[in-house]
Amino acid sequence: MNRAYQTLRSFANRGGHLVFSSMITSKILNFILSVIIVRVLAENIYGNISYALSIMQILIPVAGLGLHHALLRFGAIENSVEAKNNLFKHLLKWGSLFSLIIMVIVYIFADLICTRLPEAKQYLQLFLPLIFTFFLAELIFSFFRIHKNNKTYSIGIIIKSVVLFAASYGATMIWGGKGYALAYSLTPLLVMLIMLFPAEKNYKLIQTPRTTIKLKPYIKYGIWVGFGSIASQLVLLLDTIMVGNIMADSYQLAIYKVATIIPVNLLFIPMVLLKTDYVYIAEKHKDRKFLINYYKKYLLIFSAIFVVIIVGWLIFGDLLISIFGSEYSSAKPLVSILLIMVGGAFLTRIPLGNMINALGKSQWNSISNLILLFVNFILNAILIPKYGLTGAAIATSISVWLSGIINIFLFNYYLKNMCEK
């Protein structure tokens, strides 16, 4: 217990309590917004929006060719404020260009992407700006993280959450599903513009001269992390997409999407710690003892948290599902299965995946995620036709646990190579 206490105290000293507060605020607002959207929109409209947004969530990790990931990794190990600022300005320029190119490509293939659910195309097109705006917001957030300014980073998360909630709620009430999609897409742009003010005030960002850098290593790293993130997102979203394509029923898709809301939103809990400590892990990527102790302390804390979540679900499960409306009561057993997935994500997949990226081995993550994506696809293709929505939930849970097991082997391999060197 003393070890856990020391870990939490160190976490707070690094500003982790600020990150936690901002992310819990974000998740609460997002959850409330999800409930409102589910209850306001007709099931078929919500199903089509869910399909379109699932496609976008797969694509946005490679927004800007993943250069926001590169800023977080390489900016963390830069020694001077000027070097960090210079890197930000270069990656902003090139990442914005790459994002616009990706938007055009997705627009061209929108009909093909939405072949099975053609009504989802209009929502996919409204979500398109998210590829560009997401990159901008994540880049400015990474900027504050590499400067270890968790306070401003946390404020930015809260601003984004509040603006997204207000804009999406208002737009949905006025224009329905189309208004929601547009507000969701444009909010990150406003956040980026707001966050430029503290960036300039505290670090003279705009005034920093832009000196030449070699872009290739940043693109290489960003692409690897981006594709790894796509594969990682697909493990969580492929079930939704395949339910839409195999069952071709927007109502069933809406039920499954509701079932994923609680489990997926729980994944922010370990991400709070990893987001806070990413820069510190990157700095200590050659310290074997630190890495081992960090993961041991992590397991101690999050094993307990997962037990609390399971007990909470057993007690309050019916109440939580009722929030979405009686028409979604059949989602409860699906949530129970998906909570098995949450255990795998909490204990292995999320911590080790983020640590492997921080250690500079993003290609390992990408390859393991691609393997698991293939496994997940096969499992969904077999289980959905046979067991319907239950099959999709089982496939996702198995895939996440397998991914975590692979990450354990990769982490041990990294540690073993450190000893041999």
C-alpha cells in the first residue's frame, strides 16, 4: 500500500491530479452528451452517425501523418525551449498539408466506404473536417505536454470538453444529426486558436525563428504510431463497423454502439496516468529499473481499480443502462462482455502499448496491432453471423486480451536487449 501511495503522490507532484480532473470532466460531459444524443435522435439516424464517426475515429490517428505523435516523442527529448518550438512550427506546417490531402482522399471514396449504409455518407462528409481540426488540437496539446505544462494542458482539455458539449448540444437541438456532426468536427479548431495565446505568452512560440530540420525521421515515426493507432482503434471499432456491414441494420448498430459507450469511456482512466507520464517515460527510456518498477506499481493500482469497476457494474448496471432509454435495455449483457475487454486494456494493452511508444519502438506497436487487427477481423467475421451482437462483443474482448499478451512479450524483449547491451 505504501508503494501505491508513493506512486500516487509522485503522480500528483507531476500535475497528474490536474490531468485527471480535466479528463474526468471531459468524460462526464461526453457521457452526458452521448446520452442526450441517443435520446434525441431517432435510432436509425444515431446508427448512421455512429457508423460514420467510427470511420473517422479510425482515420484521425494518421491526421497529419501522425506528426502530432512525433512532436510528443521527439519534443520530449529536446533540451531547449527554442528547439521544441521550432519542431512544433515545422510539424504544424507539414501536418496541416498532409491532413488536407487525406480529407480529399476520403471525400473521393465516401461512396465506397458507405456502400452498405448509404445514408451514412452525408454524416461522413460532415465529419471530414475533423481530420484537419483534430490534428491541430492534438499538436497544441502535445506542445504543452513536452514543456511539462500539465496545468495549461488540463485547462485546454476542459475548454475543449465544455465547447464540444455546448456546441454539439445546441447544434443537435437546432439541426439534428447534421448539426451534431458539424459541431463535433469544428470544435477542435476553436480550441487550437484559443490555446495559441498561452503558448505565445509562456514560450514565445510565434516569435521563435524556424530553422531547418530533417522531416523524414518525424514522418517515419508519426506514420508508425499513426498506423499503430489505427490498428488499435480498429480493434475497438471494427466490431461496430462489421455489425453495420454484416447485419446492415442501423437499429441493431445503435444498440451495439450504446453498449460500447460505458466500456470505451472507462479506458480514459489508465490513459490519465500514461498521458501525464509519457514525457517522463521517454526521458528514462534507458533506465531498466525505472521501467520495471513503473509497470509493477501501475499493475498494483489498476488491478484494484478494475475490481471496483466490476463490483460497481454488478450493483448499478441496470440503473446505468436505463439512462439511455428502455429501448436499449438489451445492451446490458453486451456491456458485461465488453467489461472483460476493459480488463485486458487496463492491465496490459494500454500501459505497455503507450510505454513501448515512449521507448521509441512505435513500429513494434504497429506490427502487433496489425496482427491483432487481422485476428479481430476473422473473429468478427465468424462470430457476428453466428451470434449477432454478442459475437461482436466476444470477438473484441478476445482480441484486446491477445494484444495485451503480445505487448508483454515485446516489453520483456526490450528489457532483455537492454541487459545484453
